[in-house]
Amino acid sequence: MLERYGHGGDWVTARELYGAEDGPKAFVDFSANMNPFGPPACVGHILKSYADAGEIARYPDPAVRGLRGKLAGRHGVSVDGLLVGNGAAELIDLLFRALKPKTTVLAEPCFGEYREAAEKNGSAVRAIGLRAEDGFRLTGEAVDRMLRQLREAGLAPGETLWMLGSPNNPTGECVARNVVEKLLASGAMTAVDEAFMDFAANEPELSLLKEAASRDRLIVIRSMTKFYAVPGIRLGYMAASPALIRRLAALQVPWSVNSLAQRIGEAVLDEAAYAARTVAWAREERAWLAARLTEFGLTAYGGAAVNYVLAAIPGRIGWTSDRLQEELGRLGILIRDASRFGGLDRRYFRVAVRLREDNETLLAALRALLARPMPEREAKEE
């Protein structure tokens, strides 16, 4: 199983499974949704100068003031409403530790760490199953049903945290503003993970970050590692009311964000041309890739996030996502087996949108595999 640790992009596990010997470049990796252009040029300059500047011998700024200030300016919010963390994963964990919700509501399929964080902190999980026939969108009707069930169970609104992805991973769909307003009006704490929001062409209309920095009970989490292609540098940030930010900061490990990550974070925010190029390219390339997958008889689901595609294999083709992942892995191509996401079965897989040459490599391999039956030995086992 490639997702041994619950994530894509695990080239060490891929090497163990598929026998490659020369590190991550042995694979064309569609399992992690990174910007395929690689980091902006400023990142390379920082890496070369970091040790010479002497920063490695000094403690980082514990309050991350430089980066918080730039983020505040970018989003038009108060710096007191922002917290920077060691990736979005740390901020999700901090949120559960601070709020200690009695119940957590998820809209599945979604990022597996939501459920893990809830269960690690003793929170009971209730899940709304997103339906393919609704395009995997969270509907107001589904929210109303869950709110009614919570009331009938005797749960006070303040005892519940709704943890939602927007754009959601793996479906790419955003949570509608009227749905979030419904939740806030109910009195529930509502956290929106916008890790992939930078890839959305209409980000200003879709993001709730500005509201989160000034409203009670609304939290927005963002990642900087995916859009700027620096996952090895763990960096994310959160917007919430200043009171909640202070609670979270009090729980955070000192010097959680190292000085190299802080420098890179400040620098990439100035890369406006890089950002515009990425969004324009990704929207066009995702549409092209989704259309090609559809030509193979697969179902490709849409969404606001333009850096990945969730696809479904119809039963008549006769393949399962886990077997497809294994066969592609042997060819040096990594995809996500989306049946690992709650609420999806072995028809579903997810692929990142990469540069055209890589996408054509994937499509050629898929065309060859799907044109023949799933290998006899595995078909008998299943």
C-alpha cells in the first residue's frame, strides 16, 4: 500500500514497493498535489545564502513577526488574527487540542488527518457522506439533517466542531458561503481548511480567510507548501479571532517554525508573476487532463481546485484503484488510491495535474492498462 502513512508523495515507500533505487526522481509523482513548476527562483537563492548569512546559528523569531506581517498585508487582516505553524497539520492538531470538541462533524470523503486529529483528542466523529450524484458538494439539506441529529442527541452547538475542506481533498469542491453561515448561525465552531485555495482562479470570492480573522467561531487554515512546491519546508497559517489565536499560540511548541521556513515564506509572497502563471496554467491543464480521462470512459469530477482530479473507474472497465496504482507504480508512475478516503470505494483514484509531458506519460500508461483486463492473478484474489 503506497499510502502507508496516510499521504501521497511518499517516495521512500514507493521505492520499497516498486524497486527503484535512485530516490524521488525515479518516479513521476501524481500522488501529491504540488505545483509542478517547482519552487520560485527565490527559494533557491535563499537556500544558497542561508548558512552564509549566519541565521542557522541563531534562534528563529518565536512570534514569526515578519511572515505574519506580510500575510496580514496580503489578506487585509490584523496580524493578531493570524498564527503561523509547522505546516497545516500542526495547526489542525493545535485546533483540536485547544477546542476539545465533544463531537466533530466531517463531510467525507475528506483529508484523513481531520478524523485522526479528532480521535486522538477524544472527539466523537459524525460524518456526512458526500454523494457522487451531488458532485460531492456539501448541500444545505445535508447540513440541516446533521444539525437536527445533533440537537436530538442533546449536543450543544458549542460542543461541536465542523471540520471542512474547501477546496476539499480529494473532490476539489468548495463549501458554499451560505452553508458556512448556516453553521455559524447555529452556534457551531466551523473550521475551513483552505490548503488548496491558492490554486483556485476565483480565490477572492471563495476564501473565507478575511472573515475568519474577525469573527468568532470561524477558523480558516492555509498551507504554503503546496502552491509554492516546498513540502519539505513545513509551513502553514491560520486565521481566527485574536482570542482564539492567543489560546492556540499558548499551546504551540516554542520555535515551531524554523528561520529557513520563515524566510522562504516571506519571499514567496512577493512572487506575483509565479502565482498568476500557476493559476492560469493549472486551470487550462486540468481541463485538458480531465477531458482526456473522460475519453477513456472514466468519470472526472470537477471542482475549484485546479491542481488535481478525482476520477472514477466504471465497473465495465474491470479495474480497481488499488490494482491500477500498483501497475502504474511498477511503471514508475504514482497515483493516489482514493479508496483510502472515507466514503469512497475501489473505483476511485486521484491524480495531480502535472506538466504536459508528464500528463501524457500518465495517459499513455492508463490507455495501455485499461485496454486489457486486470491481471489474472489479482483478479482471482479479489
